[in-house]
Amino acid sequence: MSTDTHVDHDDIVEAHGTRKGYLIGFALSVVLTAIPFALVMTGTLPQQVTAYAIMIFAAVQIVVHMIYFLHMTGKSEGGWTIMALIFTVVMIGIAFSGTLWVMYHLSTNMMPMSPSDMRQIP
Amino acid sequence: MSSRTLAVDPNEPVEFYLREEHDHPEGSSTMLGFWIYLMSDCLIFAILFACYGVLGSNYAAGPAPRDLFDLPLVALNTAMLLFSSITYGFAMLAMEDKKVGQTQMWLAITGLFGLAFLSIELYEFSHMIHEGATPQRSAFLSSFFTLVGTHGIHVTFGLIWLVTLMVQVAKRGLIAANTRRLMCLSMFWHFLDVIWIGVFTFVYLMGMLR
């Protein structure tokens, strides 16, 4: 019957952190923040490599914060928080990369115009 | 063909719905609701990041990130927010142990770190504005002030919320309602730190590379 699928509110375990968890998260965050700052400030690597490296460090640090500080698990709130998160990530992917994709190709996709044509624009 | 019949007493009216709502204890859906609010807030920031990504290199012959940003100051700011995250975590641990005094102490320390973050950010903004790098100078600066300013406003409201909750805890103690509110603020505060990771990477560090 339909009552079988209903998640009982008492069964939902609220996510609690532990001192160890917070300290691990903090230590990882410090390392993952210090490395990109050091890379940019010293400029040891080529610019392109540094740019990709700091983006990867940021992505990893966001995951670390999600797990150790926001206590994200696939099980919290009966799986609904992870569903909302996945939906949001998809939306951000469409909105953010879609915007950059369209806007960076805007000038390429415009009709070619010579300076004399431009002067004709009212 | 097999057909299922409703095994009911013919005298009793058949019901196809639940007559009574099942029990929803107070606040049982607050955490999920707050999480969904945070996700919608995430979308606001995603759009502001996209704006900055598009407009961030339109300097209008004005100052570029390299002329304006002071990385050691940004690193200090990042440290303040990261410290405030861990101290809020300690406040939550004290709250779970039902230690009112310790909870209040960690909340106060979190508030001080948050205030330090905000002061450094306002110092940076005023410094930029004194140099003529105002929001109306170029598209880069407009999108910069909008993105970083929106994050700063979030931290400001987080601080107001924090002080409010400290007063509530002082008056009523760690009752169920206050515990729930503290957990919501915990999510909000850590979420702001997550957004800041995006800000310092995408705006400050990438800006210095250009």
C-alpha cells in the first residue's frame, strides 16, 4: 500500500558533524586554499596551467566543504537534498557555461562589418 | 484475466483518499526547505558569476584586476571566513552537547571573524573607490562590485541573524526551535564560505592571471 513508500519522519537522521570531521575539513580547506594562492603569487607554473590548476583546487574544495561542513550525504532528508543539489548543479551548468559559450562566440557569429560600414550606422 | 476487487464491507463507504493528514511534527521539513532556499540562492550567484565572466575583461581603458587586487589582503579575508566556518562548527558541536555557555562563546567568536571579514572587504572597496575604481567606471568594475557586494550583503545578514540567535539562546536556552534555527544558520554560513571559494578563485586569482 501507499503507506509503505512514505518515509517516516522519525527515521530521518539529522546530519551531525563530529569534531574530527570538522578538523579534517578545515585542514583540507587550508591546504586547498593555500596551494592556489601560492601558485598565483609565485607564478611558478605557466599561466594556462595555473588557471586550470586553481579551478580544479576550487572544485575539490567545494566538495570538501559540502561533505565536512554541510554534511551532505546521499541519504540526508530521504535523498531529497542530493536531488535538489544535482538539479541545481545542472541548472548552474546550463546557465553559467551556456552564457559564457554564447557570449564568447558572439563576435564570431556577427555579420562582418568594415569600419566604413560602422560609420553608416545611425 | 485477473481482476482485483476491493475487499470491503458493502455497507461501508469506499474511501480513495486519506481522511486525515499523517503527522508532520513542527519543523520536520525546515532543513529541507532551507536547503532548497540555499540552492535558489546558488542560482543567483551562478548568474552573477556568469555576468562577471562575460563582462570581467571589459575595462573601458580603466584599471584592470592586476592594478587593483591585493592578493595578501584577499588571502587574509579568505582565512577569516574559513576560521569563522570552523568556529561555527564548534558552536554546533557544543549545541549538540547542550552546553549553552560554550555555544554562545563559539557563536561570538564566529561573529567576530565574520565582522573582520566584512571590515577587510569594506576597506578594500573604499580603497578601490578612492583610487577612482568605482562601480560606474567600467563593466568589469560594475560586475565585480555586484558579485562581491552581493556576497558581502549575505555575510552582513548572516551576522544580524547570528546576533539575533545569540539573544534568543540567551533568553530561552537551547530549546528545539533555537536548535533548528542554529542549524539553518549553520547551513547558511557554510554555504557563504562555499560561494567565497568561487569568488576568490574566479574573480581574484583568475583576475591576477589575466
